[in-house]
Amino acid sequence: MRPLIAVVGRRAASVSGLRFAATVAAEALGDAVFAAGGEPLILHGGPRDELSELPERLARFDGVLLPGGPDLDPARYGQSPHPETRPDHPDQDELDLAVARTVIDLNLPTLAVCRGLQVLNTVCGGTLDQHVAKGLVEHHDAHHTVTVAPGSRLASVVGTEPFEVSSYHHQAVDRLGRSLTVVAQAPDGCVEAVEHASADVLAVQWHPEDLFDTSKQDGALFRDLVERAATRRAAHRKERAA
């Protein structure tokens, strides 16, 4: 059976064909997980008072994908909003932050993308540069290269040769959170990937779902998530059989 990958849903005020608001996931994310051998399932947020059930709910999955989205409310990391900051729905913030804490606590195989990396950094006590200044590299709706740190776990997945990524963000890591290590950067020094020291969490600032079917590195990120999830699934089956 395909490992079950929880794709954290995004709240949307309206969706074509539906009468009401919706919880959705980007089709490219589902395609990327499925192509890698996983079964993508949307994780619904639910009311805030039910977030206490999140550890039990997530424990039923084999892996987690924490996707991109709008800006995290800067109050979450102790700052006032920059004029260019557009905070997301408060319930979305609550859900994403709770998921990030839970995957660390449960050591769940996780891939965090764009906003997902920023949420992870915030949960670990870091802060964000709320509006990256224009300069050597264009980060918003552009392609640029990244360089991966040799010897990192990320390097074991995508290699150490610089490669091109699809970038769509105007915020980035400022102060790095606890237990996180920078493992990839853009030519201007922008943090492009981090790893957690003890939890099975890898996070990238770019959007690997955009090029997963043409970029061997981006495709490898999703295969790695599914492989880690499959390993966890097999280990749990072995424990139950013992």
C-alpha cells in the first residue's frame, strides 16, 4: 500500500463549483506525492479547540507535507507587520504551527515547503525577514539557483551540484530557530533549506512541486519523503506484529 501523506489543507473563501468555503490543497502537491509513490490526503483544520486531537490524528499518517501559502502573522514571532506583509487566516496559522510542533514531537517524516519552512522556523523560536529586499536574486515568482551544503541530509537526497528552483516568496528566515541547520542557500545568501537536528523534518524555501516532473532534485525530494514515510510504516507494522 502507498504510504499515507497528510497534506495540510489551505482554507479558501471560495472554490469554483462549490457553494461554500473550502479546505484545499494544490494539485501539483498531490501529483508530486502520488508520482513519488505516496497517497496524498488533505488534513482538515477543524475548530481551534480540537487541535488537542492533532497528535492522535497525525500519528495515523506515515508522513506529512506542510505546504506553502500566504504570510504568517508576524505576531507569532513577536513582530509588528511590515507594510508588505499580508497575514493569513488566524485559524490557518494555528493549524500550521500546531502541525509543525506535532511532527517534531512525534518525529514524523515531514517535508515543509515555502511558508512551511517559515512556520517551522517560527515554532523553533526563529524570526522572519518580512520583505526581502530586491537585489542580486529575484525570489518572488522567479527561478534561481541554490547551493546545497556538502555532508547534509539534503545533499544525500539532491546531491551537491547547484540547481535551479522555482521560487515564489517575499519573506525568508531572519534569525534561525533552535535545532535547525541551514543546508542550502541562494547566491544572495538567502536561506533556502533547513534540517532539524533531531526530528525527521526537511524544509525548503522554494516550490519543488512546480518542477517535480522535470527536475531530478525536486522529484527526489518527494521520493525521499515517501521513502521515509514507508520506512516508518514498516517499522510500526513490525512493532505491532511483535
